[in-house]
Amino acid sequence: MEKRISKTRSAADDGRVLAFRGRMDDAEVAAIKETILAKLTLDAGKNPTQASDRDWFIAAALTARDRIVHHWAESKRRMRKQNRKRVYYLSLEFLIGRLLGETLNNLGLTEPFKAALGDLGVDITHMFSAEPDAALGNGGLGRLAACFMESMATLEIPAIGYGIRYDHGLFRQVIKDGVQHEYPETWLSFGNPWEFERPEISYDIGFGGFVEITTLSGGGSRSVWHPEETVQAVAFDTPVVGWKAKHVDLLRLWSARAVDPLRLDVFNAGDHVGALTEQARAEMISKILYPSDETPAGQELRLRQEYFFVSASLQDLVARHMHVYGDIRSLPDRAAIQLNDTHPSIAVAELMRILVDVRGLEWDEAWNITVRTLSYTNHTLLPEALETWSAQLFERMLPRHMQIIYQINAHHLDAVRQREVTDDELAAVSLIEEHHGRHVRMGHLAFVGSHRVNGVSALHTELMRKTVFKDLHRIYPDRIVNKTNGFTSPIRI
């Protein structure tokens, strides 16, 4: 699962460069070298004598990105022509890591780049080390997400990964006097040459407020959520290259912005810091990976992060679906939404809100669409590790979603009661946990709202049936299936 770079002698060594020349097109090497120099001058603003390893990395990455864009455009054209079903992979983590070596490997351009940089006196191994590590994940879950994206690109499966563009990913560790000290990780300090900012792609994300019941002209009623606070999710796109660049998929990460980044009236009144409060509060959502949840404020921020990226992602994929197909009822036939662990579980309630409140579908039809579209990957067998949220916090932050979850649970329990279960068995499968205060069981929500639930290995999947989801498994015996991890090919230089 990990990327591996095998160190060799410097590519600047004349003998090595001559050996490479016998196995590649000199014109290609010359073109790469010319483009790298142009990028160094025009994008990094440096000449070769002044350039650092970081500057050379930027120039090389931009040169590789130019090659990717052509493959990317061709992949989009081919997928539109084939009209294939698309995978939408929702994950709070994407442990991307350093991309240059992996990208050159998949493009089949490692040796031409090594030769071109060698001609310019650049050690490619040192340059690889100059790339910041995009540690937008904490471990296996985030690495699995990144590997799945590359695997789907290699298999030419049309897919979009959705997550958060954290300003600071996994913390930077420094050991002083035998004690660990944690500092913010600053992977964006010098910019990110792989991404394309899409300011034209943004969505409003609401929090708090109240729900109003309105009467429709033809009879019936509809719930209208009036959020107290709104932030904007802005898209940043990174292409994901499959093996031999036969296909390129998309990783879309969301960054949080305030709707009104500067309160000019407050600023002119003399409160210069207060004028930026809304912007600071909004940006906090995408500021750091896994903020501490040991305080009520930390718990609220975690929930804000999860709903923020789920809502933006669902709004985005529904807008894309409606633009292409024009009928929301065909969503399960054209979209497969995969929830990576419980973090995106709020997607069950959010998709129902979009279908019922925004698109005007009846509850039963909307629920059928939701279950047929969503699938859920479980990563833990420990019941205490399955995410839960205080119902009080949920009601305050997402009042309409809490109503929807209560309604889902009511329908779910009504169906379970037909099996003549005991009160204890009913409590075990409820989406609401009543002990020690009322909490929402996000793992149960994801399970009930999905048509497939999988583990990450055959053993894990079998243990899921016997342990953490044994009660739900008895009710939905065909829902749990097994899927294996994606993988990334090792890089050898």
C-alpha cells in the first residue's frame, strides 16, 4: 500500500544519461527539458543557477501536468461517448502523498524526465524529496481511498473522489528532549502544482436555523430549512492518472469560504478584527485534518466538516446528473455513491433532503433512490469506534437532517417489528442510541441507507456479520459483501 522510492546514483552522471539515451527518444527528452526550463522561468520565476530543488520540482510537476491534461480530456470525451455509470467516492481522508514519482511512473515518463533533469544538473531523487507530502489522511483509511482512486483509473472506471482540501493535514512531528511535539503540517506553503482551482464551482452549505412547514397549493406540505449560517464550498480538482495513462479520473477537494469574507460595515466602524470573524469561522472547516474532539467546540467542528464536504459533493453530483440526464429518478442507474467509513454517513439524510425537499419527490420513492444509490465501507469491528453524535448537537447544527433521521428510523423500526422481535433486539438495531443520553448511530444510518455494506478483507467482512453488525445482518442478510483494497504500484528510480 505504501509508495517506495529506491535510491540510485544521481541522474546527472554522464554515463547514466548516455545509457538512458540508448533506450528513449532524444527528441522527447529535449522537449521535456525545454518545457521544464520554460516552467522554471515563467511559473517559478527562477533561472537555473538560482533554482532550488523545490523550484525544479514545481517546474517538473507542471511539465508532467501538461501531459496529463491531454489524457484527461480524452478520458472525459470517451466516458461521455460511452455513457457509463460513474462512481462517486466520498472520504474524509485521502492520503495522497507525493505525486511526482507515481505520476511519471504511470505516464511511462520516468526515464525521459530523469535524463532531461540530468542534462540540467538536477538529481531527480533529491527533487522528489522536495515535494511536500500531501498527508490528507491519518493512516490506512486515507491510503485506501487514494489507492482506490488510482485503481479505478487503472481499470478505466469513470470516478470522482470527494473530500476536503485541508490547509494542514497530518501533523508535523518534532522530537525534543525525547518528547513528541506536534506542529501544523504546511503542505500548501509553496502552492500545489497538481491542482486546478475551480472558483466557478461552489455550493452553499447551511448550518443551524429552523425548519418551516409550508402548505402546497395542490395539497400536502413541504419542509423548508432556513439555515442560520451559510458557508461556501469551493472546488479544487486534481487529476488521478491510471497505469500507462490509459484513463484519468478526478479527485475534487472542497475548501471552505465565507459568503461575505469581509464585513465592510464592521471594518469601517473600527472593528478590524471582528470584520473577519465570519471568514475565520468558515475557513476553520477546511483548516485542519481531525481537529481534537475533546471539547464541545471540537465536536461541533468535526460535524461541520463532515456535513460540509458531504453536502457539497452531493449537490455537485446531483447537478452533474441533472445536466446530463435531466431526471433525478435515474440517479441509481447512473451513479454509485460509496461512503468510505462512517464520516460521510450524513449522506443518507442529505440525499433524502435533496430528493424530498429540493426535488419534490415522495418519501418512499426518495428512499428507494437513496438506498439503491449508496453503499458503505466499514473499517472497524469495535462498536465504540463507530461514530455517534449527540442528538442535541445534531438538532442544533442540522435540524432538518435530525427530522429526516427520526423519520428513517421510524420506518425502519416499523419494518423490524413485523419480525416479532424483543424490545432489546429493537433497541439494538435502532438508529438512535438511548443510553447515557440520546445519540445518532452513524454506522447504523449508513447500513440502513445503503444497498451494500462491505469490509476491507474477507476476514473483516465475515467478522462484521458476527460482531458489530450482527443484529442488522439478521434483518438484511444479503447486504454485507466483501471488497478488497485498491493498490498503488511501487516506484523504483
